[in-house]
Amino acid sequence: MKDCPGGYEPVPISTPKPPYSDLRRLNYAQGEVLLQGVVEIDGTVSDLSIVKSPDPELTKLTVETVRKWRYKPGTCNGSPVRVYFMTSVKFSLDQ
């Protein structure tokens, strides 16, 4: 982390992919959902906001899933710290 020399970024522990239902495939919903948020000091995800999304239903699925992600928190000088992050989830008809 550039603001904390010797600091460490959060490490993913559990980051399941959102379900891509048959209904979404039938409606040809595909594309990339881009989110930003915070990994908290307890490793949970908070403050999610949508940066880009091709479909409201894909957005909903992605947000619901990313809120369940868990991390080993980022650290600065050995102490856990909140870390902002961006992530993208891609949905494709050939998934």
C-alpha cells in the first residue's frame, strides 16, 4: 500500500462468484459489473457502490454476493486498516 510503506493489501479468503441464472442467460444479460467498496478491519466488505453495470439484475446479484466476500484485512504497521478496493465481475453467455 503506497500510503503505508511495509503495509499489506487485504488477502481474499472467500470470494464466490455470483450466480448466473438461466433466466439471465435467456434474456442475454451479459457484461461486466464494476464495483468499489471497502475491506473493513474485520475482513468484511462495506460501502459498495456501482461504478458500471450493463444490467440491473446482474448488479443486484453481484452486490449481494460481494457483500458476503471475506478477506484477511489489510495492515499498516502491523495493525488492521480499512482499505478501498475496486472489483469487476464478468458475465458471459458462454459461462
